[in-house]
Amino acid sequence: MLHISLSYLSGDEYAYVLPIPTMFLQTCLRLYWAFQNVPAFKTAVQDDDALFGTLDTWLLYKLTGGKVHMTDVSSASATGFYDPFTMQWAGWAMTMLKIPRAALPEVVDTAGDHFTSTLPSIWGHPIRILSCMADQTASMWGSCCFDIGDVKLTMGTGTFFNINTGTEPHASVSGLYPIVGWKLGEELVFSAEGANNDTASIIKWAQNLGLFDNPEDTADIAHSVQDTDGVYFIPAFSGLGPPYNDGSAASGFIGMKPSTTKAHLVRAVLESLAFRTAQLYSCVLSETNYAFHTIRLDGGVSNNDFIAQLVADLTGLRVERPVHVEMSSQGCAHIVGYKLGIWKSKDQLKKLRKIDCVFNSRPQMKKAYEVTFLRWQDAVKRMCGWYNGDTSSQVISDSSSNSVTPQNSFKVSAGRRKNGSIPK
């Protein structure tokens, strides 16, 4: 059996529903660019000699010898032009971006026999392909986010904050976007997602810059100083997602001075990742009415105790980190085993969850960070619109229809109990 789970870049996909700026992270815009700038591709499309698909579609096509031109609902909804409200390719996108419908893959359930099997010539014997899903859906399965209101936070190359919204897609007002979580026969589950596309990539960049030798040391380095000495970092190599939705924002340090050390810079980088996560949570609070209690962490960056604890402090939520943080891989095993009947229910899968560490919110730390967080938001505001030549104050909107500036956009619930990290 073979399971494919890959990462798909996505952004503010449903700009036709709400006036949210579109960023060049969606597959649909990249496809449009290729159509306009690659003559051979344009000719092939015009001659009905081209098929479109994200990487999962290409792999399925190659592995099956061209028999299968498919994608599952979760992968399709991450392209930017699959409408979760109608569950079909969006006509507006095909018309506006000139994407031919015949070139698009068939959209199918997340798991099933429709993916067929691999060519016998590849591994000497055909291997069944039982599932194909986007990585954030796989992560939700790995984290057992099966109930409405369940939240998981993946901190990998990017940060992805996903909420199970049940049988209804989420209409956004500040930049969260609705995606199809999964479809298994009659079971159709949606998710609301907020993303910050620079996380592990920021850590790697800082390492290449020489701020530290080993990413595993960064939490201790950050703890070696009391604060950042007034230095702030904006993690925006790919622009800024919700609540800014600004693809022209720039990254950078602000506030460096002669007393600034590498430790201050490392702490500023780690704090910025937690700050962006807190902003995503603020969007979630403003757009939904769910009662949140726990965040389920996964992804390589979640191994950083400094970031995990600060996320708990700023959100006021209990943060759970599993023994193994690669939940997408575990989610693949979960959904295939569930489809095969190895596990008869999702409750059985929930019993397999193993929590390594719990980070509880420290209300006094949230209070202590108020001024720092406001100053950081002011620094972010200065970097918005940088590559457009527009560094004026950016205006964003929350669900109350009030226009607010970024430094006023953060609102979280009161902190919970206990301090620090509790090994489990």
C-alpha cells in the first residue's frame, strides 16, 4: 500500500467572497503566470495537450502509468480555485485566469480504491494506493482533531493553525481561509486555516547567518538573556498572512544597537514566531465562537521549548506536544488503517495519542509581554508594504467590521492555570 502526503502552498484563496488581497502563493496564480510566460505550455494548453495538477496529481499520474489524473478534496482546496462551498472547481477562476477545465484533475475522496495501484514495473509488483491527502489534513488526523473546535498547530517550514469546523466551510473576514479537511464517503469535514509561511525557514536562515550552530540550542540561547534589548524581528520572507495579508511586507530586525548581542537576536527571532502564532489565534477568536482549551502541536519547530511556552502564554491555552512531532506521517497511517478497518473508530485512534510535554499558560508572562508585543506590532507595521513602496500604516479589519491598525488587532482570552512545562 502506498500513501502520498505532500505540502501545498496556499493563501487567501477565496478573494471572490471577501475583499482580501491575493498573494502569489496560490497554485492558481502560478499556473496563470506559467500560461502567460511559458510559450510551450501555452501552446500545449491551447492544443488540449496539457494536464494540470499539484505534485500529488503528478505522482499519481506517473505511478499509475497515466491511468489516474486525480487529486483529493483536501489537496484541491489548497490550490486557490477549488470552491469548498460548492465542492467543485471555481468557474470564476477558470474564466478570470483562463484555466481550461479539461486540464484539471478529477477531485475524489481522500481515501479509497479509486487511486488504483502502482505499475508493476516500478517495484516488481503493483502496490495499492489507498489515500492521497494534503499535509495539514494528514496532520489533523495524526493529532486526532476529529471533533468540531479541535485545534492543531503545525510549526514546520511554515506555521499552520487549523480548526475543525465540522460540516460547514468557514467564511473568513480577516484572512483565515476555508479548506476541505477530508471526505470519506458521506463524511465531509471542513477546516479553517491560518498560515504564516515562514517558520523553520526562518530558523534555517538564522543558522546560516551564524547566529547559532545548532537549532536545538536556540531555546537555551533565548533564555540566556532577559529580553531582546529592544530588538524586534519581522518574519516575512514570504510576506505576511492573517491579519495583514500583505505579500509585499519585508523581513528584518528593528531596534539594533551597540549593546545588541547574538543572544538578543536569537530571542527576537523566536519571539516573532510565537507572536505571529498569537495573531493567528486572535483571528480565530474574532471569527469563530468555539470554546478553545488546548492546542495540539506538531512539526519540527514545536520541539523548541521557548516557542511552545510563549505560545501557551500568549494564547492562554494548554499546549500539548506529542512524543513524535511528525504528525503528518502518523496521520497517513491513521487514515489508511481506518479505511482498511484496522481501527474501527476514531476513538480507537485517539487512544494512540502520546503526549510528551504540556505547556500551561502563565498569566503573569502574558502581562509582562504586553508592551513588547505592542512594540513588535509597531515594528511589523513599518515593514508592511515595503516592496510596494508603501510603508504607511496598514489597515486591517476584524469580524466586528471595525477598521483597526495591526497594533490593535490582538485579543486573547485570560490565561489558564499553572506555570511552565510539565513532563508527562
